[in-house]
Amino acid sequence: MVRQQHAGENERLVRRYDYDDEWVIAVDVGVGDDRLAADVADQTAIVLVDGATELEFELPGSAESVDTNNGVLVVRGSL
């Protein structure tokens, strides 16, 4: 199942994928990895670009990994 939602003032597309044993959320932030950072507080992901908050979104559970690749933020967790 894929769920889509928009988050932030700039309506960035946030995609959630649910699998048998994990969930994955992918956000195409559209900036270089050197400008992109993410922090997870409780079940909220906070995406930073150049140190300023770009967007925040709720996670379906505890994050096990947070990675970036070519401006795409990927957060994974177990169901």
C-alpha cells in the first residue's frame, strides 16, 4: 500500500510505503545531501535545509534508520 500526503508550506510530496514487516517514508527534498539533514523526535521527523526547518511530518512508529541520497530523505522503521 502506498499513501501520499503533502507536508510543509511548499507542498513537498511525502510518500509512505507499508510492507509486511516495515514501513518506509520517502521525501524528495530537491537539494544536495550536503545541505540536507533530518532529526527524529519521538514520532516526528524534522527535515532541515541549510540548518533551517523545511518541513515536519509524523512517523507511523519509531524510526530505525534515516538516510539521504541525491536529495531524497528515506526513513525506515519496523511494523
